[in-house]
Amino acid sequence: MHVHAHGESEAEQRVLWGLRLAVELSVVILIVEAVGAYFSRSLSLTVDAVHNVPDILAFAISWTALRVTKTGSTAEFTFGTHRLEVFAGMLNGFLILAAGAVFGYEALDALLRSSLFAGPVDPIWLLVAAVPTLALRLVNMMALGRLPGRVRDLNLRSVIVHLASDVAITGALLFVGVTLLLRPGLGWADSVAALAIAAILVYESIPLIRGGLEVLAERIPRGISVAAISRAAREVPGVTDVHDIHVWSVCSSLVCLTAHVEVKEMTMQQGMTVLRQLRATMEREFGIVHATFEIEAT
């Protein structure tokens, strides 16, 4: 007896909204920071502006992938195209890693040679770009923070963490701008900030790449254990044992589970009741929205 649960549709609608908002605001931020970087000649602002490009690309790919999944599965792609989200996340990670490495080298070289990136930094233009960037990023983070807890945890947690680090980066830009406005001779402060931002980008890339590799390797999602699933299933009335448990992620919004469940001899109606309780338990306690159970009478 097999029962499948598909509860990802509502979560996907929330993610679509969040990704679209992230794309739109990131494009505006990129334009603002690019103009500011050109006129301010700030390396730190340049680094932050460039790092918006992989974000926009990855958000756009993820948004497109989720739009495509609305057409449903096909005979060739039985889970739809959910995995495109994973590839987008890994692409984002590698692009952020490359940006961090390139600009980290530039910043370190500027510090060691006691030189400036493209000439004296204009703190006014730096602040003109940093202030609206901070406002836009706060708006984005607060909007995503209003999503219901469960949906946010399943789909947008990493995005919110990323936006929080972006807010911190913008705070560093404001600090550099104010510092250079008050002490124009401290030009090296811009290179120090650029090096710090590059380090943050490298750090951000690690979980993105690792998370994608774990999904592709079908590792059990972090925060879930086979032992905990087994214990929870055994607490369902009528279940005597659980074995052959397999848990994996198709993407961040779709965690799958298959298991063999042993029950006492019972009617078909009683078995369906047990299955409904098992599905409800898996979704409530572990966020698993696609579960398949095979009943074995003992």
C-alpha cells in the first residue's frame, strides 16, 4: 500500500514572491552601487556592487525554475524541474567565491603596495550609494521575514541570512564613507573594508556549494535524522516497527521520505488511518511534505 503527499505548492508560491522581490531590489541596488562605485572610486563599493550580479543571476534562475515546475512533472522529469534550484544555488556559490577571491586579491595588493584602487576615494559618492542601498536591503529582509515560519524555514532561510550579511556589508560601507569624510587621509580604510567584504563573500559561498553537493549526493537534510523519524513513526498507534527509511531532498522546498512500516493485522480502512497519521507526523515534526510508506502486516 503506497500513499504520497505533495504539500510543496503553497511553499513554492511564497518562494516565487520572495525571489521576485529579491531580483527586483537587487537590480536597483546594483544600479545604485555601480553609479556610486564609478564616481567614488571606492574598491569596497565596487566589490559589493559586483557581488550583486551572481545574486541576481541565481535568484532569476531559481525563480524561473520554480515557474517551470508549475507545469508539473512529465514522463521524463517525474519530479518536475525542482533540481534547477539546486544548480542555481551552486552556480551562485561558485560565482560569489570567484568574486571574493578576485577582489580579495585586489584589496590585499592595494594594502601591501599602499596604493589606491582607482584614485582618491570620494566619500560623498560612497555615502550617496550606501544609504539607499541599506534602506533597500532592510526592506527586502523585513518583507521576507514576514513569511510564515514554516515556509521561511524550508525555502528562504539561506536568502534571509544572505541579506543579513548584505546589511552588515552596507554598514561597513557607511562606516568607511563617514571615516573618509572626517579623515580623508585614511585612504587605506577602503581597502581594508574591501578585503573584509571579500572574506565575507568567500565565507558565504561555502554553505551554498556544500548544500548543493549534499542535495545531489542525496544526503539526509541537516536537522533530520533517521533515528528521530523512526521514533516518531513508532509513536503512531498501530505501528510496530519501521525500516528501510530513506530521506533526501529534491530541492530546498521538497524533502522526500520512503519507508516500510510494520503494523498489526488490520483492515484497509484502519491502514489508511495509520498512513494519514504517519504523513501528518512527518510533515509536522520534520517538514517532510512528500512521503511514501509501504505497509507490511505482521
